[in-house]
Amino acid sequence: MNELANQFSAIFRDEHRAVRDGLLELTESFKKRDQVKVVALLGQVATLTGPHFRYEEESLYPALVESFGQKYIDKLFADHDRLIGSAGRLVQLAGKDAWNDGEVDEAVELVRDMLPHVSDCDGLSIMVERLPEEKLRTILDARQRCNEAGLDLLRWAREVRKRPTPSAN
């Protein structure tokens, strides 16, 4: 494995760990009905996932079509559609004055539903290792550009993403 592949794998894993940890903490914060922490965590996760989803969709996923085929890449895009819709719903719930038990349960399930994508997506790095160096460089350049733009998940989905923004549940 070359140096760029190692660099990508380390970055990608660290990003997924940060999102995983934020989501797990978000679940606990909803259960504790800690609205201040929920709002803060939603902001943190949105800040992490905006650039991450963006470079995945604009650079990583297209680079993997040859390996996986379009059908699987379409599934990854559909996962993002669903997760963006769930994030919007979580923001709606977080904005309420108080949550009833059903709303807490809904929030916890929405967050739990996000976690498999985090772990599944992390596994893509073993396929990225096989990409030519120029594609790896393009992906890392896209990551840098997306991080510099600094758009959180919902803002990116509304203002830049070329797919329709899913509505919150």
C-alpha cells in the first residue's frame, strides 16, 4: 500500500470514529433529555459530516464505481439521502421545548439507524487502497476543498448538493 493510501485510510478512519463517538453520545444525551448537549452534539456531527459526505459524493463514490458497480454506489447515495432526512428530523426534535417518551425513542432510533452507515462506509478504505495514485490524490484534494468550504451537513444538502434534499420525517 502506498503512502497516499495509508494517509487516506488513517484520515477516513479518524473521521468515522469522530462521527461514531458523536452519534453514540447523542443517543445518551437524548435519553437523558439533555437538550443543551443534544443541540451542541448535533452541531458537531453536522460540522463533521457536511464536508465528509460532500467529498464522498463528489469524489470518493465516483472513483469506486469501477470496483463496486453503479448499483452499490447508488445505495451509498440513497443512504446519504436517508441520513440527511434523519438529521433534519433530529434538528426538529432538538428544537422542541421538551420531549415526550415517544420523541426520545424516535430520536434514539434515528441515531441508531445512522450507525451502520458509519461502520459500513469505513470499510470502503480497503477498496480505496487499490485505486491508482492519481485517483487517491483527487479524493484527498476534494476532501481538503470540502473541509475548507466548511458547510455543515444540512446547509451543504440544501445549497450545494446536486441531489434533492430529503424532507425531515
